Amino acid sequence: LTYEEDVLATSTQTSTASFSSSQRSSKRSSQLSFPIISSKKLKPIRAPVSNVLRQNVMKTSLELTNEQKAVIDLIVNKRLNVFYTGSAGTGKSVVLREIVGQLKSRYGESAVAVTASTGLAAVNVGGSTVNRFSGIGIGKGAAEKLAAQVKRNKASAERWKRAKILIVDEVSMIDGRFLDKMDYVARRVRNVLDRPFGGIQLVLTGDFFQLPPVPDRDPGVSKPIFCFESKVWREAIQKTICLTQVFRQQDNELVDILNSIRFGEIKPDTSLKIKALAREVDYSDGIEPTELYPTRREVEVSNKRRLERLRGEVVEFLSEDL
């Protein structure tokens, strides 16, 4: 997966972002380009917000950068279908909270569907999973059958009809075919066949350099595709913006190293700097930092190794469901 970006400058300009994916087994590759825009002068957006979100919105309004304000302006004022991305620590979640607060203030709670690709991400944004909102579960079966299923379910159909904006967080984990099925269902439930998602405004956010779509365990099922490879993405998404200013780390050298790893472009001097940090560290208080691993198997191995090093006898406690 490659991603080319131009830093958003202070003057108005347009550049392009390209996402490419390929799989060696099928020798399939695709590439899409999206415009990235930035505006020179944008007034801060000030709108009344609900009491629940007022404190967070006021806090983030004081911290927003020009590129973050540009994202909000495109979505809240210009009502465009937007995908915005950025590396870890660029404030994607801060922008999302601001967007949700302002949109709910304008259109009401029920008109703004806040969703995410996973349950944990949905909890973090105060919404539901796309599977629950859409009413199609994991999307197995033909799109026509799924649309009929949603039409028969009054609650699911009403969610689609009430929604003016659909927000999807962690969109990188959504299969492109699933997104196309959601689009098909939305058009037919809302009875607006000539517009993407039946005329619902789309706000998508996530990072394609992080988690990809989860493949089906059934080997007979086709491998998932990225959602930017879907048919509806080409038709619906009008603007793509990449947030570039990192807030999580203040050390520019560290930011450069992290970005080089993210892009898969590690230079020899970068590799040497990382290897120079490999050393035994003595923690005087005996409290070692938490170890992080990319897979569950590695976590289990590490935990087992630590448990085996503990002194004393093993004691088992049996629980009983009441």
C-alpha cells in the first residue's frame, strides 16, 4: 500500500493523493487518485452545541490547526463527501469530535449516524458499528436480498431514512464490497437511486497504513478489497485531505523516523539510529514497561514466559455462575 502526499500549504492549492494496493497471489493492482485541498483563510466555525459535547467542542476549537479547520469547513459548511486521513497523532479523533458536535447541533442526534468498523472504535466515537447501523450484519449474501431484509426491518429502515450524514471511523478495515452493498441498500431503502448512499452525506476517516480489511476465514470467499477500490468510493468521495501536523510527538527527528517506517522507506542511517537503542535497561523501581506485540500469539507466548518466571505454587480459584 503506497500513499503519496503533498503537505498542505498556507496558500490555496490542489495536489493529489494516490492509494495503491496489490496482492502477489492474484497479481491484482489498482490505483486511485483524489484531490487534496487546502484553503488560505478559513474563519473558525462557531455553532451552538449540546451540553454533552459543549466542553469537548470548546476545548478542541481552541486547538484546531488550519488544515483541521479546512476539513470541518468542507464537511459542515460545504456539505461535501469527504475522506480525511493522516498518521497517528495528527488529530483525526479531535477533528471527528468537532465534526460530530457541530453536525448534531445543526441537524439533531438522529440525523447524524456515527459509526465505526469495529465495536471498540464505535464505543470511542460514541456510536455503533456500521454492521448494526446498516442492518445487514456482516453483509453476506446478494445486495438485493440484503436490501429486502432491511426494508422488512422497520428500525433498520428508519435509521437509513432519518440519516442526513453517515460518519464512518476506522474505515480502512471495511471491505470495499461491503461498502458497495451498503450503498445499494441505502439507495433502495431511501428510494433515491441516482445518488450515492441515497443522498446521505459521507464522512469517512481512518488510516490505510494501519489495519486492512479482515479476511473471511472461509478459504472459498474472495479476499477483501480496500474500500477505496469500491465502485461507490469513485462516485461518492469528492475531497480527500491528509492531516500532516503531528501533535503526539514533539521531537521532529522521531516524527521523521516514524513516518519513514510508516511509508516503508527506511534509510540506512534511520536503521542505525533505531539499532543503537537496542540495550539492556535497568529499572530501579522494578516496574518494566508494558510489552506490545502485533499478534495475539506473541502476546500469549510473552505472558506465559512471564508467568513461568513467578515464584511460588499455582493456585486455582473456581467460579460458579449464579
